[in-house]
Amino acid sequence: MMINNFFRLFFLVALFGCFAFFLSSCTAHQHLAKKNLAFLYNTKGSSLRCSAKVIKHDSAYYLQLHLRNSDLKYTLNEIGRNYRSQLKIETAFYPEIKDAKAINCGEFFVEDSLNFMKDVALEYEFPLYLQDTLPGFMVVDFVDVLANNSLRKSMYIYPLSGVNPHDVQIFDVSGTSLVEDFLLPNHQYLVKLNTVVHKLTLEFSKDRSAAAKPPFVLKNQENPLDIDNVEHFEPGFDSVFTFTSLPEVGTYFLRDSEHNILAVWKNFGTNFPAMTNYEQMLMPLRYIASNDEFDALLSNKFPLDAIESFWLNLNQDNDLMRSGMVKNYYAAVENANLYFSESKPGWKSDRGMLYIVFGKPDFVYKNNHFEEWWYGEPGDSRSLFFRFNKVILRQGVLDYELERSPEFKYPWLMNVEKWRR
């Protein structure tokens, strides 16, 4: 069967041009708790649209990579006979174990010489050499060598032993593997497990969340995580089942018979995490609009006019829409969606709220209990410090909650005012 062949396919030059890779020797770096991880939330502009996911089969980890060749720069090779692109992939693994060293797992190189002047999907799979018992997260840097253009992704890594999300692959009806966790409404999907699991449950929770309250408000908005729909599957020995996504916005949780979460998929709207319709563009204005302004936005029958009027009325600058301010705000919203979407859209979360209003933190430190952000130098009395505690919303469903304080009111108002002028 064609779809089964796809599962086992190792993507080679025969499909996408001249392809080669190597893995350098692993080296250790700083302890995770002592390393500045602000690069995880890098906002550097990039034309690359690489997607990556770690899967496991045959008792080993593999990195799946999807991208469009049209995002890469092609130049003539040394002998001037054909055009080629070059992509470098760098991987680093950060264990979540106390005093464990971060590991640089090397570099891969991909070269394509068959698809110049085309727009095709490139799909690759690389073996990863990681220790079995170390949970943590992996950072992957994609570098278009010929264009000096880069993109950074991060993903959580589970131990190799036992059934976990690395055992799950999801495909659309065309047989294309989805390496991101975002689904579309009313679409059919095929799920393949790389191990035998006899009983599975797929839960769906509608998104009832509201935007996070400002950091000086001591009690944040409660966001219940109720289950609205449940489906049961018995994949059998082929470990395959299909389902159709619901039209409602929300989150899917795939569980095994022991109630362990094997996958979390989000349906937060078409083209999410991008902002592509008026409602998506309107709601995140909650953070910088006054109550009266936001009520006016919600009551306006013409949302596009309302959004344009809001931005223009901030300072009566007719060139505001071309100044980059609007673009920068929605870029921050999109990045928040990309980085912080757990059980709700990322822009609604505590981390997403601060990321949008304050920008990317200068220093980020994290362990398996909390995440700390610094704006300014750590320990400096003039710097701003936030801590987010990891919480369990429901069995196996995690998020991060901000430690709130009235002391955050002045810096919050100051940063909101920067967006408003």
C-alpha cells in the first residue's frame, strides 16, 4: 500500500536531487539550568518555512524535515553547469536532568540540484544519535548556506523506551506527513503508530479560553479544560486509524489505555498560527486597547474598518499602516502562537501575552519545574523578572502560569504605551 511505503521511506537524492549528510562527534556544553535559552524564542526574520519533528522507529530517533525548495537560494555550481541549493541543519539536545550537559549532536547538509525554478515540497529524514533515558528538548537550526538565511525550531524529546509522542505520525488524505501539530477543521487524517497499541482514545476540548489578564492582576482568567467529544479506536496490528476533525476550534488529545498522552493536536483556525482573517487580527488587540476601544472593536459590523480605525486613531498618523508598527505587532502575535500554543492559542497564554507586549526576553532559564524570563541583565535591580511555573491542567496536559505581582503594573502600562504611540 502506498501510504505504508511512505512510513518507511528514507528520503534520498533519487527524489530530490544530490543529497549528502554527516553527523559530527557529540560534544557537551553548559548545564541547561545555567544556559541562556532566549534563542528559543528568536524573532529574527526568515524566509525559510522549515517544519521538523522527531519520530522513532526500529528503536532509534529520526528527524523529519519538510520545506519548500522555493524558499532556498540556488546558484551555479563551481563548474557552472547547473544550479544548486545548500541547506545546513544543526542539532543540539538539552537534557532536563539536573547537572546534565547539553549535547551538540552535529550537522547535516542537504544539497538539491534537480528543482531549480520549481516550487516543490522537499522531505528528508535523518537518524539522530541520542541517549535512551534522557528527556529534554532539541534545538534545530536551519541555515540556507547560499543566502545566509536561518531559522530556529525547538521540540521536546521523550525517552526512547516506552510508548510516547515520537511513536505517532499523522498524515493528510494525500499521504503527506504533518510535522506540525496544527490541524484544519472538517479534514480527514490518518494516524500511524510505530508500535502496536490495541486501544486508543481521542478526546476533544473546545477552546473556551480568554486572553490572559495583565501581569499585575493577581487572579488570572480561569480556562476550564473540559472534554466535549470522545472517540475510541482499536488500530490492530497495522497500528493505523483515521478520524475527521470537528468544525469547532479546540485541542485533541490522543491517549493509550493507560491514559498516557501520545499526541496533542490543535485546531485553532485556518492557517494558524498566522493571522489571516479579521477575527484573528482583532482579538489580540485586547492587550493594547482600552476597555472602551475594545468594546467598540467588538461591536463594529465591519471588522476590517474597525481594525484600521483603531491603529490610525492611536496617533492620527496616516502612514502608520506602512510604518511597520502594525506588521511588528501581528508578527509578535504569530510568534506567540508558534511558541506557546499548548491547550489554547499561544497569544492567549501568560507567556504569549508578555512576549507580545514586552518582546523577546533577553535571558531565559528553564528546568522541568519552571521557566524564568529576564528583560535586562539577570540580578540587576533595574531589570524585569518573570517566572512561569509548569502546571498540570488535566492528566498529562501541561502549561505555564505566571507568578503575578502588583509591581508589574507600571512596566506593563509603559510597554503598552509604546505600542500605542
